[in-house]
Amino acid sequence: MSDEFPSWLEPMAATLTRERFTGPDWVFERKLDGIRLLAFKRGNAVRLMTRNQLLRNESYPAFVEAVAALPVRDAILDGEATGWWEERNAPGYHLFDVLWLEGSVTSLGLEARRKLLCELPLQPPLYVVPRLDEPEPWVRACAEGWEGVIAKRRDAPYEHRRSRDWLKMKCEAGQEFVIGGFTDPRGKRVGLGALLIGYFSGDDFEFAGKVGTGLDTKLLLELRDRLDALEISRTPFTKGDGFPRSGVRWVQPEIVVEVAFMQWTSHGKLRHPRLVRLRDDKPAREVTREDLGA
């Protein structure tokens, strides 16, 4: 790889698995419930970028200041931001990898990159994500209400794609979906009734069902304003059935949401879904069904 400082690098992504294992070739970290951010530092200039290549400097000014203060000229850090949307938590930028340190380090193994990261003089709100040393870290994760854990192969280089060298073990099924429509509110409900959500599969946009729980009044009204601006006359879904028969409005599939659910039904729908939050850090077109690996 050239040592010319890049304007963008695709972040490595973990593959969902149902396996539960430990071993000397793997390390484990908590799966944080935050926003993925890459920090690009070039001299004193810092850019905080989401997976969707959106600039987030204004949302996290303290992170920008802390990264800018690091005693390195050029660096690209990978981590997760927590606390900005949830006021009871203090904002923190939790780092778990480094891609660039006066040159590319992505070809190094995970442990070598981790050593470089831990040698940086990080100060709050910058933190290194700690390792888990429990014999069954996923048990602790579920007992303490975490989203899950990430297993990472010790010697793996940093890949700019979804990889099986990083595996996510979730306590509850869940993934991102894209809104393709919504129903009108009924009774005392405001804004909208339920969201019609789906995912992309090749050129198809497949219907995965409705989600109507997990939305408070503020979010219902905010979402309705955004969805009204995206309204279209025909359904964007190209595959699926079981749509509501009346009171449906279709929208361009652009807004990504994170949804938790119990399982997939045999008909390809979500069982007991609930909205977790909106996601503006992932392109809608990249949202596909995350089938559990073997």
C-alpha cells in the first residue's frame, strides 16, 4: 500500500455467528452499542467519519480535540462513540484498532496493531476497549445486558470488508434494516403506526415485516417529518408479501434503523421486532440479511 495519506479507508466489519468458543488464537472484546467512527488525523486536522462517510466533528468536538492533541503527525484510528445520544452516559471514543501511524499498519497482525494503539498517550474521552478474559465472555455479556461480544483472531491483518477473522456473538438477534414505508397512526398514536422495513438482496429490496414498538412520541414525529419528504407513489419492495391492506405510505428506502427481534420466521419475517435506534452511519444499500453462520 502506498504511504500517501488516504482520504478514506473502508472499516473492517465482523461476521455474525451462532458459535460460542474460545481459544489461544482468539481475543474477545465487548460489542459496544455505539456509533462506529474512524478518526483521520493529518497534522492538527482531524476528521471523524462514520461508515457512511459522514463527517461528525460537530457532534463530538471533545473527541476531535483529544485526537488532535496526540503526539503523532498522521494517524487513522478505529473505534466506537458512545454517550452522545444517551445523555446519562458521558461521551467516550472507545478505540479498538489503528490503521495508520505515520504510514499504513493494516498488514500487521491484530496484536501488533493493538500494541501500537496502547502505546499512544490516550486521555479521556479517548479509551482503549479492554479485553475480556472470562472463560465464556458471552455469558457475562448477556448477564450484564450488553449487546454481545466480538471475537478477533490475534494474527489477523486489518481487512477493508466484512471478515470471518472478526466474529460477533450477539445476546439478542438484531441487525440494521431500511424503511420502505409506514402505516398511518390509529387511536391516540401520533406520527405513524408502524414502519415497514426490509433489506437488500442483490437487486431486490425484500420485505422483512413491520415494527411498531420502541418508538416514543418525539421519535414518531421526527420520523414522520423525514419520511414525508421521501414519500413515493409505489412500493419500493420488490420481494415479499403480507403488506398491510390499507393506510400504507411508501418511501424511498434511504433511512436505516437498527432492530432487535427474537428470530426469523419460516416465512422470512421478524418475530417480535422492536426499534433500537436510527442509524445514519451505514449506507442503506449495504443493508443485507445477516444470516447466522455455522
